[in-house]
Amino acid sequence: MSQTDSSDSYPLPRDNAETIRLNEQHKCLVGAFGFHIHPSIPVAKEEHDFRVADIACGSGIWLTDIATQYPHAQCGGFDISDKQFPASSDLKRDFPDSLRFHVRDATAEGGYGKDFECQFDIVAVRLLHISIAGAQWTRAVQNAIALLKPGGYLQWIDWDPHSARLVQSRPMLEHTAIDQLLGLFKQFLGALDTGATARLPEEMREGGLVDVKSELFAVDADAIWREYFLMTITTVMPDAVAKRIGQLPAGAANGKDGAKMKTTAQEEGKQEGLWVRTEMWCHAGKKPL
């Protein structure tokens, strides 16, 4: 039987369709960034006690990639729900001794528990911008740092959705509905104090990390990402907002209801030369020895 923490704030259904989307998103992200682990972070390629954690791991696809690339590594995935974890039979067949998943809340006041403190060489986090808010950012960073061994690294990739904007490479393209969707999304995030990823480097330093470095990636320079993300904006994002606030605001899109706005946005998204500017940060810091 699957488990889910009662405080699960994930804004989309944890079903097979969402797992497929997460896996596709992962492939697009890795293609756009060009790495799983930032090249500045040393990876022990032969040490048998090399350990990697993935926070808010979802389907676990990033971590299964790591376990495949580094068969000697001990890998632990953490998420507030196990509904999207790989099947136990698949884990036993493919990673019998190296990969485990655990139900934990990234923002819990007690962290991940004593058994996991100071156990990992690398802790990775990706895209928590819509799932946590306010003081939860501080707790999430502190909890992630607590997992690190002395000398270990925290890598956090995230996006500030407030920076999203629609751009085009051709004139006379229609994008009224997509603009309205982006506006609703930013309004929704502002009310929840989510998307505040700009505070992450300061939180990492205040948590005791050193050599904190931040790089801003123009992920939409990758054509595959552009296509994928515009599809996400027009098909997935409206459902995420609707789940959080009950329904899209009545009267959206010049008198049209939310469902009509979503349909119109999907039609607009089929036009060639239209995409959402997507800039994502990769922050990395080291726990002192």
C-alpha cells in the first residue's frame, strides 16, 4: 500500500500520467543542463561508501540514473509520498543493494531523522518552487544540509516562475491565452510566497555551507526543452493552479471560463516560433570538514 504524508502539497495528481511527465521532464532538463551532477562537485568513482541523496525525488528517475552511472554508489531517495516510487520488484532486479526510497517530508521540523544525518556525500534537490512556501524554504535547506557528511555537497536546481515570460521569433503570433495563464500562475505563486528561489544561496550560507556558487542557465536555449515546457504551461499548469485554489478564476480570458482558456492556450502553443523564456539556477555549496 502506498504512503503519503498528510501534508503533501504536490499540486498535481500522483498518477501514472504524472510519472510519465516527470520522467520526460527529467530527460529534457538533463539535455538542457548537460549534467546530472554539476562538474564542480567531485564524484568518488570508486569509493564503496560514496552516498547520494535525492530530495523530493518523485519518480526517482534522477536517482536511478545516478545508480546506473555509479554502480558503487549507495543512493537514497526521499519524497513526501511513495506513490511514484519505482516498483519494489524493479528495484530488487536492477539495484538490489544500492538504491532505497523513503517517505519523508523535506520541510519537517525534525528533518529526515537521526539515521540519515551526516550520511551523504551529495544531496540533490530539483524544482521545489511550487511545493514549498515561506519559512519552509529555510527548513528545507537546513534539513538537506543535515544529511551531508562533512565535506559533502548540496546541489539545488530550481526556477523562479516569476521570471517566466513569453517570447517569439516570428511576428504576428497570437498568445493572449498563454499570457493570461502565465499571469494567473504568477498571481497564484505570489499569494503563496512560493517561487522564492532567489533566497537559496543566502539560506545555504546561513546553514553553514561554504564555497556557495550559483549559475543561471538559459534552459530554453535547448529546442527540445522549449517544446516540452510550452506544452507543460498550456496543459499541466492550469490543473496545478486549479488543484490549489479549487478552480481557475471565473471570467478568466476575457469572459471565457478556465477550461476554454486552457484549450485556447493549447491552440496558441502549436504556433511555430513561440516559447516561454525559462531561466533556472543551479546552486552548489560544500559542508565544511
